[in-house]
Amino acid sequence: MEIQVTREGDVAVLSPLGRIDSATSPEVEQVVDQQLALGSTRLLFDLAHVDYVSSAGLRVFLVAGKKAQRAAGRIALCNLSPTVREILVIAGFDRVLATAASRGEGLAKLI
Amino acid sequence: MWQWLKRLFSPGAAPAEPAPQVWNFRIKGGRAEIGAVNDALERAAMAGEVPEAAMRAMQVALDELLTNAITHGSVSLNDPMQVDLIIHKSALRAMISHAGPAFDPTEVAAPDLEGSLQDRQIGGLGIHLVRSMMDEFSYEHADGRNVLKLGKRFK
């Protein structure tokens, strides 16, 4: 899968394209680990071009959130489609991960 | 009046529901094959009148259940998993049948959704998503095979 990584100040913005499911989630996890290894502990997932997230994708967000927090950073998710929002709410992840309506709002939550 | 009389005396003339579209897949154990099922579902749904939300819900459910079957079932080249997708006028349905030890996912306990970020676990979330997003979710074990039926209604 394609994952665009851009930097906005201290924040690494990850923008995956397509589905985050059992087949593609290892690639997202790899990019997350690369960023953490580079010392980027504030991660914003821009989900504007993500069709859906299955439990394999939820696991990546959860693990990324835990690792970032242990490194004194944190993560946020922005631009969720109605389907992706519904999935996060069903999983109860909206209570443990920051979400934002736009990239700007997401960046503001990480600064 | 004339139209009404015609309808009254020719019950067979009412417009019949279009025949459902049926797609059959044989999955031999590769995860990429799950993507192929979901690609086909996406193309068929987009070409028809299936709302995107219903299609996405079914894609999530298929990713969860087909991944579980490949991981825990006995899916192989000689005994592939069968997946039938049926697109009705107002529902999407799927039937999944695979060999392997009997396992009823509809009976899996709901996961604990409370706790802090560090406390949260991922176990059980996949089945929880399926149960929450589908309108129909049933299981039977027949002839040594696990058979799952899913349905998502719309309109």
C-alpha cells in the first residue's frame, strides 16, 4: 500500500492510501516503527484516503499509541470517513485515541 | 381506474425483484486472495446501487472472518474455503464455508472496551466489529465444515 509521510514541525503525518486490513497493516506498522526509531514520537494519521480499517488496522493504531506514549509522545487520527469513525467508536478507540476533523485540528492536538 | 383493474386482475404483472447477483470464490490460503474478494465486492457494489457504508461494512466483516479462517482453519489448495457473495436489491449477503475444527465466532464473548490506552487489548475486536456492523450473523457446523452467513441490509 502507499503511505505518504510528511513532516509538519515536530509531527510526522502518515497518510495511507486504501484499506488498512490484515494484508496492508504490517506495512503501516513498519512505517510507524521507522518514524519512532527516527525519534518522531508525535504521529498524526491522516485517514482522508482510507476506505476502511479492520481489527488488524486498529491493532496498529493501538500499538502506535502505546509506543508513542511510552516515548513521551502521542498519536492522533484525522479526516475519518463515516465508516472509519463508526469502526473506532464500536471498538471504543475514540475514548483512548485523539481524533480530529481536519489535519490542522489534528496537528493542534499534538503540539 | 383501468390501470387499477388491470393490476387487480393480473397479480403476476407486479414488477418482480431483480435476480440477485452471485459471485463465487475459492480461497486456497493466501491473504492476498481476501483482497481479491474485497476488490470484486467493491467493483460490483459500485456498479450497482449498494450504498458505500453497506459495502465497507461487508468488506470489514470479510477481512475479519476470512483472516480468522486462514489463520485457524484448515484452508488449503486441496480443500479451499468457499466464499459466495450475493448482492440483492436491498441487502448484501455472504456465505463462508471452510474445513477445520468447529468454531462458532457468534459465541465469542464481547471484548472489554474500557481502560486506558496502555490497558487496552486487541483480542476479540474483530468478531465484535462483525457482530456490530452486520444485521445477520449466523453459524453452523455441517459435514465437517464451518459455515458462516452474513447479511447487511440497506434502504
